[in-house]
Amino acid sequence: MKMTEPKQKLAALGRDVAEQILKNKNPAIDIPVRALSNVIFNKKEQTLQLGDKSAQRFFFNVGHVKKFLQMLEVAKISKDLLEVGKHASLRDVFYMAKRTIPNSKINVVDDQPETDDAIEDLEIVTGFPRELLNINANKMGSVAGKVVIEDKGDEIDWSRMGSGGWSIPSNVEDIKFKKVNVKYVIYMEKAAVWERLHEDKFWEKHNCIIMSSQGQTTRGIRRLLQRLSQEYSLPIYVLCDGDIWGAYIYSVLKYGSINLAHMSENMTIKTAKFLGVTMDDIEKYGLKKHLITLTENDYKRIDQLQNYEWFKDNKEWQKQFKLMKTLKGKVEIQSLSSRSITFISEKYLPEKIKNQDWIE
């Protein structure tokens, strides 16, 4: 994909608005609806996708004008970044857009969620992810393994990055894989668990990649996992807390998210398997004494996921949801440390992978 393509798309958007103004029309932009009502589950592809509903956003409309202006402002910022070959963070874009409209007391944007929302609208309208519009999020992930890549002309060996591993950027599109000598990838939600496995050299002993974020997976990590899965046919094992939020993280990785349904093609990982912690593990590994009582919010989330179309007919996942309610509790991955500090790397993970003890 040539970098001139996003610039051309942004320029075309600006020309279209300008032409409408010159024709004395009320400038309007067609924007696909980003809401649950316009998200469908493609059973064949096993991914969430944006439907074909769209709405027009008009400049001369009190309810539309601010969002209309915000998206055009973000489009201008993106085009300027592409022109000079520079990148900006989401926070940078907020400050670049934040100013008071002349002869008024109204700001173009007041808070960062407004520019974040405008960026997602721009992604849908242009068909390009924000990373190709030169807008990046913060780095929030680490990786280690027997992999060599080239990034911006630098050769990087993931097996020689010290105790912190390689810091995963938000834009991984231009990374070139030079050598990938591994059997599978383990992705975990918690950096502390990654540090445990890294210190134990799990990736070296078992010839795999270990990757983490801190909580919900970033887009850069999701895209990197997808590339490793598609380009090298690697299984992706997901290691999360034994609760409904861990199940949700797995769901987002495998099927996509409602907020980013328009990005499913570049994000979903069909080879993802949930490795744990499962409700069955609580009994098997003696973790009952470490159960944390479910909150009202937990119960509500369980009910929601139970009815997701991609979970409804999955007997194993329905069993997990039922067990969560029966046990009335949840456990953290770190509870495995009660067995021994290296239990997760020396017994838990090797045993589960060998026995193919995962959920799909």
C-alpha cells in the first residue's frame, strides 16, 4: 500500500466538501453507523463486521456541526503529518486540534475522547486504519522469542532484548520478519505474568513467543498477533484471568470488537485458543481458596457474553459461564504462584499445551 493513497483519500474528502460549498449546498459527509445496531456476526468468516447502514452528517445542523468540524480538523492534521512524513500520538492529535473557534467561546474539542472518536470516523470514511494515517497510540506491550525482524532499517532480535523485551509499537505494518523460528505464541493480558515467563526463559525452553499488554489488547498487538498467525500459521494461545473479563479479551482477539467492527479484517485472529485460566483449572489446580467473589457487574457481563451470537452455540463456553455463576467467584492468573513461583512455567503451561487443554 503506497503512502500516497491515504493522502489522496483525505484530499478527495476535502475536495468533496469544498465542491458542495461552491454549489451552495449544505455540506454533508456519509458516515457508516458505528453502533451495535449496525454490527453483524459473519458466521462464515467468524468475525464481527460493520453493516451497511450509514447516516449523513451535515454542517448546517446544530446536532452535527461539532462532530463534522472535528472530523475535518483531524483529517487536516493527518494530511499534514503524511505530507511531512511524521507520526503523532492520540494525545498529540488532541492538543493539535484543541483551540477556540475565532470570535466565539467554543473549542473545536474539549477532551481527548472527542478526537479519538473523530479519528475512528475518519478510518471508516477513508478506509485506512489510523496507523496508515500516521496517528499512533502509546506503546503498551512486550515480546520475546526466537524471532528477528527489521524495523525502519534496524535489525532487531527478540531473543536479545534484555529483561524488558522488545517494546511493541502501535504501528507494525512496515515490520519485516527476517527469521521466525518458533512453534506458537502465548499472549497474556498481564505484564507481570510475562515477566515471570521471561525470567524463567519459557520462550527459549519451549521455542515460542511470549507477548503481553497491560489489560485490554492494543491494536498494534492485535495486528502483530494476526500477522504471525496468518503469515507463519502459528497457533495463538490466550492466557487470561479466570473471569468473564478474560473471556471478553479472548472474544475481542478472536472475533473482533463492536467498537472496531470496521477494522475486523486487520485485527481478528482465527487461530486464537483460550489456554486459561479456565473454571475447570480452579478445581484441578486447587485454587478454590483464592476465589474472589463476583460483583453485580461481573454477573451482568456473564449474561451479556452468554448471549453473544458466537458464544451461544458453543457448549464449552456455555459450560464456563455456568461454572462462573455456580462458583460465584473468579481467580487471577497469579494465584498459580501459590503452588510455587515457577509453577506456571514449569507445570501449568507445558501440561495444558501438551494435553491440548484449551477452549476455542
